[in-house]
Amino acid sequence: MLRITQSQFEALRRHGEETYPHECCGVLLGQFEDDGTRRVTSIARCGNTRDDSPHNRYNIDPRELIRIQREGRERGEDIVGFYHSHPDHPAQWSSTDLAEAHWLGCSYVITAVEKGRAAVTNSFELKGSDENDKQFSDEKVEID
Amino acid sequence: MSKIHIPTPLRQYAGKQAAIAVNGGTVGDALSDLVSKHPDLRRHLYTDDGKLRAFVNVYLNDEDVRYLQKEATAVKDSDTISIVPSIAGGR
């Protein structure tokens, strides 16, 4: 399960509206709780480096991620997940999303943005023990 | 000793530690020391033929080692190595 505040949830959805018709992307920071819940305490917007195809692909610059990770560490936060948008496409993970997902145990939040307006937002946990058996699993999003 | 930051998904294979002190004069040596201390990390970082997995980015401080001397890049005790699995996708 993913726990997130209303303002963070709205902020990541708004990000998808702002970058429409391109995909947005960002990082969810917080804590892994004992019951497996990922609690988000802050979000970090990232740039989409896929200038060649930003309407249907995203990539986060690892250097930007290292900076976000370092700043989060100083606040006592870990990376617990990521978010991106699907412009004019359902909020469901794609084969590309799965192939390029490598952070096992983290949440991947997807927002469908229809004609510039954020529609459905879903979250998926990347489960599995390694690259061979990884899979996305629907997860509940609890908004505080 | 230099320090390697472990990303959250791999910490379960590294004694739940966020950072690990390692020996080694190059990035390759430092990574070898890491997997010798925590063998369960090996299959997550390397392919069966011993190459770093394509999606595993290794940074020395703020530089991608692919644009330095790759695994032969020299490491000082004050350096920080970060293992950063890529984050990408799309509809």
C-alpha cells in the first residue's frame, strides 16, 4: 500500500497536466513501514530526458536522482517510489514500464492525463526477487 | 576506504545497510569488495557473464563511470560511489 498526503497526490497529478502532452516524472520519498506500506513524506519533480519521444517515454537522469537521494537522506527519507504520466492513455502499466522498472519493492504511480486534465491515478508495486520474475501488482493508495 | 551507497531495493541483500565502506583502488575493485562482503548482491548487479547489468548506473561522486574509465576509474578514500538502477518507461 502507498500512503500519500492529499497535497502530494494533487501535486504529482498537476505535474502531469503541466507537462502535457509530454510525460512527466518524479520521485516519491519517505519511509518503508514495518507492514510493507510505503509512506510518502515528500515528492521531487524530475525532468524527462527523453527529448526524442517525450509524449510516450520518460527517463530520469541518474545524476538528478543522486541529488534527490542525497537531499532526502539528509532529511531521513528514502526513495520509496516514482511517478509518471500517460498523456491520453490509461493509467495502467505498459510493457515498456515493466521492462524498464528495476526498483523492486517500490511503488510506481501512473496518472492518465486526458486532453490536458489529470484523470485516473493508479499505483503499482514492483514485486519479485529479481529481473526474471518481476511483476507489477495493483496497490491501494491511501490519501491522508 | 571509500563508500558505496546502496539503493533501497538492494539493501535487503546488503545487510539492510544504506551505505557500505569498501576497499579498492578502482571502481571495479570497490564493487568486487562489495559483492564479496554481500554475495547476494552479485546477481542483481552483474549478468551471468560478469558484466554490469545495462540498467545499473554506477556514479563516482557525481560522474557516470561510463564517461570516466569505467570500472578502471581510480577511487580515493574520500570518494562516494552510488549504484543507481535506471528509472524509465512510458505508455
